[in-house]
Amino acid sequence: MYAGVSPQAYDRAITVFSPDGRLFQVEYAKEAVRRGATAAGVVCSDGVVLVAYKNASSKLIVPESLKKIFEIDTHIAATASGLIADARRLVDIARNESQRHRLAYAEPASVELISKELTDLMQVYTQYGGIRPFGVSLLIAGVDSKPMLFEAEPSGALTGYKADAIGSGKKEVDEHFEKEYKESMTTEEAIAMSLRALKKVSDVNLTPSNIEIAVCTVKKKEFTVLSPVEVAKYLK
């Protein structure tokens, strides 16, 4: 530690690097993601799937009020882990950008374009004083010419994946995906694989009311959120 510098000095401002090159506020934002409910996305041969676990902390909560999968455009959706209020703000920005693109170019925005717009904004929030990073990670999925899946981190980093998870159960789900994932799998197989992976997370009890599943196929290019009855079939 440098002489005369308090260890807490690097915690107090987002713009100050620690001597070993870290931004502590960004790392704390990532910790908020790691404490969030688990969500997963899978790219399939015929589309893309998003599966999210809703962690209802009380029996008095109405499950339908906990929304974890958000439609950005007809062909793009996102799920989040961390501070869901931050996620809603980012989703609103993505929706506006998607609509602006349709009006300006008379065509839908690509999944990668919307993902980059969001991560550019998230990066700005790690760079200036008086603001804090977004305490949320997003899995942004959709179908353009082919199915695509991206993870947007609080730092503003954007990474493309074939299958990925975020939240408290990320390690267990990712390990399961690495063993079972195949590029040739269908959306139905991907849903089944995702639910098997979520069952490996120790604090997760899967029921139709606390699981949200959305599917977008290459043929239709529109996201559909499955009903609790349809989710129950997969859980069986």
C-alpha cells in the first residue's frame, strides 16, 4: 500500500483505480450479480432459449409480479440477475433504441447492435464521478439471420456465448452446460437441459410459478413466453 493512502480510498470513488489496477465499485456491482437469482440462455439449431428462476422471498409475494424475462423487440429479449430495477432501466433504453432503429432504417435492429448500445452505456457508468455502475448482468438473446446470445456485464464487457448462465448458480449451471451442450440441440432439448442444470443449484426449488421460459425460433423470429401449464410439462 502506498504511504499515506488509506485502504478505503479506492472504495469511495468509481474513477479511482487501486494500485493493482482494480475498480472496486465495479467489482462490488459484480458481487450484486453473483447474489442474484440464476438465469440461463442457450443458442440452439432452431432458435434461442432463455430460462430464469424467480426467487420469491415470501409466500405472500404474487409470483406474476416478479418478472425476469423482458421483451426488447419482437425478436430480442433479455433476462437479468442482480438489481432488477437497474435491469428495467436498461431494458427501457434498449427498447427505445430498437424503435429508433426501426424508424430510421425501416428494419429491425440486430441483437449485436442493441447489445453493444447497452454495454457502451454500462461502461460510461464506470467512468465518471457522482454515478455508480449498474448492479446487474444481462443475457441478451434473439434471432437475426441466426440465433445469438450475449452477456452484458456491469463493467460494460460484452461476450457472445453458445450457452451461458448468470447469478448465484452460475458455476453449477455452466459446468452442466459444458458437459451436455450440443450445437445441434433443439429448443425443446435446450429447455430440458437448462431445467436439469437449475436443479443442480442447491437453493433452487423449481415450480411452474417460479420459472420463466421464453423461446424464439429461427422460423418465427418472435419471442414467446411459456405459460405455467407449459412450464409444468417440462418440469415433469
